[in-house]
Amino acid sequence: MKLPDLNSLCLRTSDGELFILDQTRLPQDENWVMVESIEHMVTLIKNLSLRGAPAIGVGAALCLARFAPSLPSAVSMKNAASVLFHARPTAVNLMWAMNRLALICPQKEITAENILIKAVDIFHEDVKLCQEMGRHAFDLINDGENILTHCNTGGLATVGIGTALGAIRYAFLRGKKIHVYIDETRPLLQGGRLTVWECQKLKIPFTLICDNMAAVLMRQGKINRVMLGADRIARNGDFANKIGTYSVSVLARHHGIPFHSVAPYSTIDPQCQSGEQIPIEDRDPEEVRGVKIGDHKIIWAPNAPAFNPSFDVTPVENVTSHILSHGIFTREDLIAGLHLYHTGSS
Ligand code: MRU
């Protein structure tokens, strides 16, 4: 059994092989890389060639399905799942996918065929969940709004239309006039490189800003709503997302601007009671000392001591609502103890 042909903006399968669009080279080059092994996929996830919480879960699942037939036993398939599980620590969608495919399955159910069936299901489910988020967000978004977003949460971060950017796209395509302010998202510029690239392709009107410009726009009344993604949502509604999200949440609260995360149910971690328990990835300080895009590198502060957490945690108090694939959960719902947890559609 080999992988069927699947297509998305950030990954595709063809003739049983898995390819990913190397996001470290965007927007300069659209370079597709064939995944050579489990370890190769771990490298591609670590260096952010494939990134975005849902996309790394789906990509890891398809990678396990691609290489499972060459592994000799259920134990070795489980070991491979565990290697992929540890590729990055914060986005729980990766762990969720590896658990579902192998790590929490009875030994006798861990076969190459079962892994393939489940991986393909995860791909199609992600496409569906993106539509569901778009549907739930639709009524919240008013015609004519200026929406601030952070990082990249579109087709490059999922295998469907996206989470926050997907919801914006969903409303835009159904006739709502929307203008997006895109935070460039230092240090790796997922906003400036990737969200700009997607908005240009989709013809969604936007303005690019540096991360430190959001406050002034809010003070001037130019931002009506904030919508961004999540990498892990704790039981109490605190959530981790790209570094800089917490500052945006503080600004939004100060200015009385609605602030939403948009995420599939696979981003909820029922094991995490609160944001304090979410592991935060620390990345190479070199990313802060300069910029590197494809083969272009400029380092302006060589050897400078630098701090580089990839994510931060936003407390539920700063969240107007989480727009999830299974419905909208407000801060008030969550503080009153409503459970976010959902077991999914399959
Ligand atoms: O380090 P990245 O680029 O993988 O970080 C991605 C984000 O923080 C996104 O906002 C998050 O994964 C949600 S994407 C649908």
C-alpha cells in the first residue's frame, strides 16, 4: 500500500513519495523537497521548512505512513513515531497525530496499513476542520473590519485554508470587505514572508507592519479585531502561540479590542491544566542576531547574547474567545469552568 496522491499548499504526495514546500526559502523560491527518511522529516520540522501546528502534525503522520512499510515491526514503527513526536516541543498537534497513529495504540493495531489509513484521515480531517473554523468565525467578522494577525496561520500552516487566516479568507470569499494588518513576526518573519505571500495570492487587502507598530494603530482606532492561531491550548483556556502573541493580547485588552485564537480541536491539550505547563521551545540565538532567508544571510550583532523563545503564553483573561473547530468558547465560559475538550470527528 502506498500513499494516495494528496495536495495542499505546504505539502503533497505523488507516486507514493511525500514532498514539502520549503518555507525557509519563501517567498524567494518555491522549492519542493522530497522527504527521504524519518530523520530527514525531523530536520525539516526543526528548521521550519514545514511549520505551523496543524501542518507539522499532518506532515509527520504522512511521513510515518510513507516509511512504515520499510520498518520491520510494530515496535520500530512506534519508535519512529516517538522520534517524530519529539521534533518540536510546543505544538501539541504533532504529539496528537503521533499518539493517534501509534503511540497510544494497542501493539497489534500498529501496522503499516493502519498507519496509512489514519494518516490519510488526518489529512482530510484537517481540511474539514479549517472549514469549520471559518464557518464559526463568519458571524463574528463584520463587513469592513480591519483585522490584525500575527505569524502565519493560512494554507502554509495547515493542509486546508488555515486557522485564523483561513477564517479571514472564508469571510472574504463570501463577500465581507476585510483588510488585514500583518505583523511581520520577528525573528523568522512568518508574517512578513509567508502571510504576505498568501494574502497576495488570495488578493486579500493587507498592510504589513513591524511588530512594534500594532500599539499605535490600536490607539488610532484602526484595528477592529485580532485573530491569530494557537500551538497549544491548556484546559483553562490559556494558550501558547508565536512569540509576540502575548504582547498583542495585552495591547488588545488595553484598547478594548476583541482578541481571538482560531484553532482545531487537535490544538487542545487536555493534559495541560494551565499555560504554565506548556513547554516553550527555545531556538538558536543566531536567529535574533540577524536574518536568513534561503541563501541570504545578514548578521548585524555577531556573538551578541540573545534570547529566543519561539512561543509565549497568553492567559485566558486576555482572550475574548477561542474560535475552535467545534464551536466558540468565550473567556467567560472558560473561567466558569466549561470544558474545551473534544475527541474529534473520527
Ligand atoms: O514556529 P512556527 O512558524 O511553526 O509557529 C507557528 C505559529 O505560531 C502559528 O500561529 C500556530 O502554529 C498556529 S498555525 C495554524
